[in-house]
Amino acid sequence: MKCGIGRAAIIGFGLIFCLQFPMVGLTHAQVVPDGYRHQKQLEQSQYRDSTREGFLRYVEQVWREYRLFEGEHSPQSVKPAGQPHIDTARWEGDTLTAEHRASHGELDTAERIGMAKALPPTAATDTPLRVYAVPFYGRRLEISLPENIAGVALGGVGERQVARYWKRLDGERADQCIASLDRHRHDLYLGDWGLFDLIRHISAAIYPGQPNEQAALGVYLLNAMHYDARLGRVGEQLVMLIPTGSRLYDIPYIELGNTRYYAFGEFPRKGKLRSYERQPAYARQTVDMHLEHSPRLGGALATKAYSYAFEGGKVEFRVNQPLIDFYARYPQTELSVYATAAMEEAFAAAVEREMRPMVEGMPPVEALNTLLEFIQHGFAYQADRSQFGREKNFFCEENFYYPANDCEDRAVLFARVVGMLLGYDAVLLAYDDHVATAIRVPGRKVKGYHIELDGKRYMVCDPTYLGATVGDLGRKYRSKRAQIILTK
């Protein structure tokens, strides 16, 4: 087949989005006749095959060499070893120096809607399918794949072997599993990272103990679902390379132009990596690390309940264990991802039920001080590197599972709890070694340290410093510039 695209194929390209993305508002009178639909599906298939053939010929060529970076550390990687106390002397407070800079991961609503569109599979064929039961965080998910896929061997890690392997997958119509993947992504609210994680689980189930085949199949499936994923080679190891909408930390990466491609797999963390620069025209979507919905995973609860006694009552509930396991594999990323992540519905209901009596009927400042005291004393303090040997920001549920937390975990949790129980707007104040919270307090002006954002006053509330109340701030941060991180 020639690389040139004929007139019919060009027309098919013009209609490809109509075929892949259903048109909203199509009435029954506008239903396309079956014969016309079949012709357009044929043109779409011809166009896809022509571009696919050219891409596979390109992959067969010698891959370029890229520098493999070890991975950037989190901005707040250095923290106090022990929980600090607020200064005993009180002060009037002042307006702090702070600025809001959009993080790499902050997307507007239109962008998020665009990234969440469902991508239907290509036209169905008579390829015999096998249903794989894949364990996935407390569930067993059924994934339909060609029955011969496990027998498709890679045969090596060279350029020609990779191209030949992908061509054989094309022949087996491995892209037919898109329907299964897309259904589970939407039914379980997995988001982009959850889909990537599911594909890695599927690849491991099909090729147990064969990391190179797992990486090659994983990239193939991501490309089939229109994601920008590439294959890389470090020595004799193949790795998956993906760009993300948010910065990842402590993950090796290469740079293609102005884009970081993070490397996942089993490989040496230093040296050089070989890969290819071009991508298929249909594989352009970036992995969004945000969680607009909490994943619906298995329903097993953690064996140990969180418990905290306060004056007049006690807080006690359990978190979802499969969700904790899912978060444990989540790569360290920007603080805005954790600050905006959706809570699990059952967990949010438990927080509402158990904690509302703590602040019921209180004036704003008293309610905030009560919640500050709860978080300052309700959790043991321990820096991440001491507890985990690495940096690990918590999603809200994780605070109620692990033995201890530190400043950014408390700041995110406090902001979310204040929003749930009191309905007040909150932002995070990020310094190079500390994170606090600032709350827009309704009613009269409150004395203390604060920031001005869009003409509105936000009072500092620090849930880490023992004894800190509304408006208090540790002495070392009063003259420092903070980065404002939005929580919604």
C-alpha cells in the first residue's frame, strides 16, 4: 500500500470525528442509512490502516537516544522532624505576601470535559474473543481480548521486533478490548490514571513475568484509546512513556521538546533511553492526574477504625481498603491534585455524620478553632521521609488510615473539612518547607495574618502548629512569599 492518501481516504478523514464522536442532538429522521454508514466505516478503516502502516514502518527505524532524568523532588520535600508549636506571644497580624500561579495540573472546565469524552472502539469484527478476569483493587473485572493474544510473542526488544509485535496485534484486532476498557473506566470512575493502572493490570494478567511484553501491550492499548504513550528502551528493558497534565515527582523522565514523558517499568534509573519522536495522529490525549470522581472499587473496609475523642463526643469510622491500595500506587504529583480530589461518597457521609456535632451552632471563628484543634491533636505528626522513606502527599481518606501525617496532608484535610461542614472557601499557602491553609471567614473582620485574593480576605489557619488559632502563623513564614493553591 502506498503512503499517499487517496481522495476517498481524505474525505474519510474529514468524517472521522463524526464516526468516532457521536453527534449530540441527532434526531430519528436524521439516522444515517446502513449502506452509507458501512461505506464511511470502510473509509475510516482505510485511513486508519494507511496511517498505521506508515507509523509501524517509522517505528522499525533506529530509535533516538534521550537523556534519562532521575526525577524531580517535591517542592515541600524538607520539613520539620517534629510537630512545631506556635509562638506563645500573640500579635495583631498583617497582610502576607502571596501569589497564585497556575500549576501544571490546573485545567479549566472546558479542558476537563474534553479530556473525559468516551472513545468508542473501531468497528466490530468476527475475531474470536476470550474474557480475562482481571483482579483490580477488590474487584474482578472482565476484559474481552482476542483469544490468541497471549500467544503473540515480542521476540526481542529491537525496533523491528516491536513493530512486528504491534503489527501482529493489529492482525489479532487487539483494539477490540477498547469497549471493555471504556466501560470499566466510566462505570468505576477511574479517570485517566486509573485507566493507565488498569491497563498495566491487564498486561500483567496476560503476560505474567514478562515485563517487556507488558510494556509493549500497554502502550499499544493506550494508543488505541487515543492516549499519547510511547515505548522506550533502556538496555534490554522496555518501558512505558506517558506525558501527564501535572508534574510528577521522583519518577524518571525524558524530554521531547517542551514535554516530559515519565517512564514506568522495570529498568535502570540512570543513563540513556532510546525511543521514537513521532506519534500516530490519533494518539494525542494526555493523562490527567486529577480525580473529579472517587473510584468505585471493592467495598472492603480497613480492619482498624479511626477514633478521636473530643469534648462531648467521639469521632469513629473506617476507610475503604481497596481505595487506600489504589492511592498507594498513585505517583507523587502536584498538591493541587490532592486539594481538588473528590472524596469517596461513603467516607464523605461518615465525615459529615461524625464531625458535624463538633461545630454545630458555633460562631465562625470558634468553629474554625475547634476544627484546628481537632486536626492538630487528632493525628500524630511525622514527616513523609521518616514514615515512608519518600515523599507521599495524602488524599483525604489516607489521613484516617496511616499512623501519622504531616503539614500538606493536614492543610488539604482542613480545607476540605471546613468546606464540607462550614461551607467556607479555602486555599492552601505553600512555602518551600511548609503548607498552611487560609479561610475566607464570613462576617466581621478577624485580626491576624491573612492574604488578599480577588479583593477578598482569607485568614491563615495552620492545622500543623500546635496551639495555632485563626490568624496565627509561625514566625519564620511571616516575611516569606507563599504560593496560593486553589482547592476547587
